[in-house]
Amino acid sequence: MIKLKDALKKEILARVKERHTLDETEFEITATPQQSFGDLSLTFPFKLAKRLRANPRQVAQDLLPLFSGLEGVKTAEVAGPGYINLFLDRDAFFRTALGSLGRTSLYPEYHKVIIEHTNINPNKAAHIGHLRNACLGDTLARCLRHKGEKVEVQNYIDDTGVQVVDVVFGFMDLERKTLADLDSVGQKFDYYCWDLYARTAAYLEAHPESQIRKAEILKNIEHGRDPEAGMSQAVSRRIIRAHLKTMERIDVGYELLPCESSILGLKFWEKAFALLKEKDAIQLSREGENAGCWVMRLADAKEKEKVIVRSDGTVTYVGKDIAYQLWKFGLLGRDFFYEPFARNGAKTLWITTTERRPAAPAFGSASRVYNVIDSRQAYLQKIVAQGLRVLGFEAQAANSIHFFYEMVALSPRSLKELNYEVSENEKDRSFLEVSGRKGLGVKADDLLDRLETKALAEVEKRNPELSPELRASISRAIACGALRYFMLKFARNSLIVFDFEEALSFEGETGPYLQYTFVRLNSIFQKLSDRAGVGNAELEKLLREDPTLLDRLPENEGRDFWDLVLYAAQFEEHVLHSVYSLEFSHLAKFTFNLCQKTNAYYHLYSILGEGNLDLRNIRIMTVFYIREILRTALSLMGIPLPEKM
């Protein structure tokens, strides 16, 4: 549809400009509200009439002869007070739509795009909020790649932060463990650290004098001094591997793990600090509460001065992030060293290091950067962009995109399913924010385990004849699809209230409903092969032949066919809209609506039971087209395609 609209726009503009001056921005092609009005509508006669001081309908009538012979358009007519409505050539449109399957009409706009997402502190297990971040970031990456962009996905590892320091303190000072003792931790390591982190936080609060030792640990880690630095790296690396396994369960992956320890070790901040001072972008504050600090002065912000370097010489989070952002755009003049960290099939995941290693792929140097971070970090992300701006990098500041979102809560019913205690007062609430409840939180793996268990029960009920291995595989696919769709279907500025029953329902606006629709379409082709001998070879032959039989459809079926195909053809417009608005709820809603229209169509028009060969062939081609659009849509949202449901 995008390609057709672009071609029509170019041709119509050229024809109209032979008579009138018309700017491209004044020209828009929109869908009509109903089939009787046509398929596409033009409103530019209204703007032209205003300039000509003429009647819009008369202007449209005068221009109507110019619309004769437009490729892909059967007829054009004037409607209402001055609209020009286009009726498409349905046979030609359907031929083109079938022929375009597997190809995109979108095109890249940037040299390279970096997406930073997930970014879990490597001190304990991932929690439910991290799942929303990862689903949004991964879907953005999939859609941009579909659009043709070269995409590099990074998962920033804050392996020298205070959260890691707390766990190192817990191991070394509370439990008196050495590096060798870490191998003896019996339970899941990230779960063990989850509990240890909570115990350490409570201990530090009760023993404030321990902050001296904590500061010592932090300093030793930042300067690479053992045993603290060695313990920090060992803990971080094990937690990172646990996080990767968690994200693998929802099919989320990365190209690079940039580590904060590498930023410190390779003196990235020192280089950025020198640049900021050279450009007078930061100043040394000599009085007031920020005396002795290096600050960035801000005109339109809640703080007139933002501390970048504290009076004790330590750099703040936002300072390190400015250095990292400069590197992402290739503006720092320094680079990391890299080493392989893990493999996923033929794909290598790289991690940064401070030691020179053999050749690695070229990372960084993007022309657009998306930072997927929750809305609480909006102010700090503005400071990062401002840091680039005051250095004179206006274009890069404009291309520093904060992809923000709201948090995830759980329904009381879901908390009870996870064996969390819910008080009488909490039972009647619509949701509970659990991440800060007395040090408790909902671990991502616990949530996924429960989703898989509930999905397995449904699969066993519906398909008891399947092997245990296949039932388990299907339940994992359903759990992943349920979670990913639930995380995408809400606007990103909305708080999500996760509920197991709602997410796993096979009916309504859920991932399993979309998967069920795809499986249902797949089963049609399996039955066609088994019962009617229409296999892949016969399908390919049918698709190669011109589907010029649409005039043989009964009136009602012709209307329903066109409504379904025309809607499906808007798929890439919805992908583009989702990318530009960073609202993947649009793509989710489009896919849900497509499934609803498809199920309604198939309910009315049988394929296997149709005796008229022409009608059956048209329906086969229609369902084939919808299935392939749905396959791509589900893939872009990271929703698996199970064999059965």
C-alpha cells in the first residue's frame, strides 16, 4: 500500500502541477470510511480552492479528468463538498499484493541505528519490569531491521555500580566468602544474590558505620584492585549469564554488552570531561551547595545546575552516560576492546574489555540512538542530550531518542498465584506495585515459569495425544507469546497491570489468540494437502497464475474479501507508524484486528467444503496472503508460531 500511495502521489502531483501550484505538504492520501465511498480519498481540492477563492467541489470536478488512466486505479469520482475518491483496480491490487509477499516497501533512513535496552544491574535476578523494557526494545529492533536499517542492539552492564558493591559486601563481609566459594552456591545464583542483596541492604541500614567499608569496596572495584575487583567481575559475569538465559526465554538477544568497568578502565570519562571543559560546557561551582563540583548550567530545567562531577572527584551517573553517548555516535575519539562472551547458533555476543584482543566487528558510530529506559529517567536523558548539544553536536542530540515507558504492576490475583502474601486491604485493589514491597519483587523467571505451567495445562487439555516434548515446546511458545503481546498492547505511557488469566486467554486481545489464528490458517493448508491434494507445488502454481477471477465473487463475499485484503495491505504503514511514534500498541492492535477479520471471513466462507473451484481458489489465495502478513507481524512482535494450540 505504501508503494502504491507513493506512486499515486508522485503521478497525481505531476499532473495537477501542470495547471496549479501545489506543494507536496498539501497533498495527502487517506483511507475512506466505507467501501461505497471508494478506497482512497484526496482532500487537496479544499486547499487549492481556498487559494483560488473557488468552490472546492467545482475545483475537484475541474481536476477529475486528470485522474483518467492512473495505474492501479479503476475509477475516480468527486464526492461530498470536494473530495476526490479513488476506486482501486482490485485484480491488479491483489496480484501486486501476492507478488510483494516476502519483500518490504520500506527503506532505511540512517547509516546505523543503536538500540540500548534491558540494562539490568548485574547484582540479582531480573524482575518483571525488565521484561517490558526488553520486549519494547527488541520489537523496535525487529521493526527497524524489517524497515532495512542496520541495527546494533546493546545491553549496558553497570558492573561497577553501588548495587554490585552491595552484593560484593554481602559475600565478602557478611558471609566471609572468597572467590573460590562462589562455586559452592547451591541454588540459582541470581536468586541467591537477590536474597543476599536484600539482606545486605538491611544490614547497611542498621549499621551505618559499614558505609566506610562499602566506599572502600567501590573504590577498589573502580580502580581494578583485588580481591574486590575480582569478586565483582565474577559475580557480574555469572549474573549476566543468568539474565541472558532469562531473556532467551522470550527470544531477546543482543550484539554487544558494553561494561561500565571498561568505560572507567579505558578513561572514557576523562576524555569526555576534557571535551566538556574545553567547550566550556561545564563549570567549576565555587559557592553554594554545589561548591567544588563541576556542573552543567541549565536554563530550562528543574535544576539550574546539574552536578556532573562531585566535589570528591567522583563522576555521577549522568556524566558517565554522556561519555557513553558520545562513543555511541563515534564522537569520543576512543574505542573499547572486545572479546566474545557467548554464542547463539552462528551469532556471537561480544562484551567490552580493557585489554587488546584480536579483531572484532566495528561497534558504535551510529547516526541515531534509542535509549530504552523507563519514564523516571526522563530528566537525566534530557541532560545527556543537552551534553551533546552544548558540545556542538546538535544533530546527534536530536537523534538521541529516549524511548520511555511506564512501570509494570500485578493484579492481586496474580500475586497470589506466585505465592505472595496479599493482605485483606490489598485484595480489592486493582493492582499492586511489588518491586518496592519490603524488599520483595516478582522475578522474571518465576513469572515465565508460571505462564508456562498454566499454558501446559491448557495444551494437555486440548491436545492430550501430543508427546510430552511437543506439549512442553508449545507451552513455552504460548507463554512467550502471551507475555510479549501483553507488554506491547498497552500504550507505553500506561502502567501495565499484569494478570495471568487475561494474558493467557485464547480469546480476546491476547497473544494466544493471535497464535491460535495463525495455527488455524496453517491447519487449512495442511488439510488442503491431505484431503484435496493441494500441496506446495499446487499452491505455487496457483499463486503464479493471475488471480483475475474476483468478478466471479458474489456481492457479499466480494465486499468481505476486499475489506480483509485492503486492511491487511496496510500492514507496513502500521509498522512505520509504530516506529515513528514508538507506540507498538498500534502494531499490536492492527494484528489483533486482522485476526478478528480473518476469523470472521473464514467463518462465512469455507475453503475445504467449497465445490466451486474458482471460489475455492480465490479463498485459498486470500487466506495464504493473510497468513503471510500475520506471520511477519507476529515475528516483528517476537511472538512464536507454535505447531498446534
